[in-house]
Amino acid sequence: MLPETAKIKALLAAAVLSVLMLPAFAPAAQDGPKLSLTMDVKKEVTVKRGTAAAVEYIPVKATARGDVLLYTITYRNEGKTVLQDAAIVDPVPPETVYILESAAGEGAEISCSIDGGKTFQKPPAMYLMKNPDGTLVRKPAPPEKYTHLKWIVKKFIQPGESGNVSFKVKIK
């Protein structure tokens, strides 16, 4: 088991590096669109306010089994031309489990992978399972099978414009 600060750094580094290393598009010209990506992670906590409880997201200082983390990826068109159909792909960080239906992104088409990012499908991800009699049955994948998330930003991203996509995970 990793020490707590090393575990937090590993969770952040694995996700950030994989997002930043994936090209989001193939620019047609040198002055074409250029998508920059940054990632932020916050811990979900429940705070009591009088008799009510509210969910808040705070900077991650320590984590424990069962904690929920919110990953937010901010994209920005740093280029001089409009960007369309930008793809953002991110793995589910190690030692975490994706929280089903938590992926979000305004104007984005969301898909997921259960095979290490080789193929993507719209949620819920389905897989084939063989019954004892040998027949194959399509079943919804459990959260533990999710390996990657993908957003295709369908709206036009103007030069200088930015937006966010996000997802939640639970620490194993």
C-alpha cells in the first residue's frame, strides 16, 4: 500500500499524463486549432448545515477507501481557428472504480471503454457473458470493468473558448 501522499500523487499523475499525452485532433495548419487540457481533482464531502446536509468538493489532502473523487478536465482552444469534434480520452485512475453515470460534459457525446481503451460504446457499457449452456448473453458491465472515458465535444469551440468535462470515481 502506498503512503497517503504518494497515493494522491499517483492518482493525479496517472490521469493527468494520460489526458495530456493523447492528441485531441489532427491540426490542418500550423495556425489551426490547438486544444490544451488541464485536470483538477476534488474530494466529495458531506457538510452539515443546521439540520440539512450538503455535498461539497474540497482540495484533496488525504484519501481513504470509499472516498469519492471528482475529476474535472478543462479544455481550451489555444489556436486561432474554430475546433469541432474535439476528443478527450481519460483512463479511470488506478486503485479507483468509476461511478456509473457520473461522466458529464455540456455539448459532449460521452462513451466508455471496458477493454483498456481499444473500443468505446455509449453508456451503459455492455459485454458478452457465456451461460452454462454455452449461449452468449449481453449484460451491463459492472463499474469495476470500466477502464476509460471519452468525450467528443460536439459544439464549436471558438479560439480562446474553454469548457469542462468531468467524472467521479470511488477509491478501492
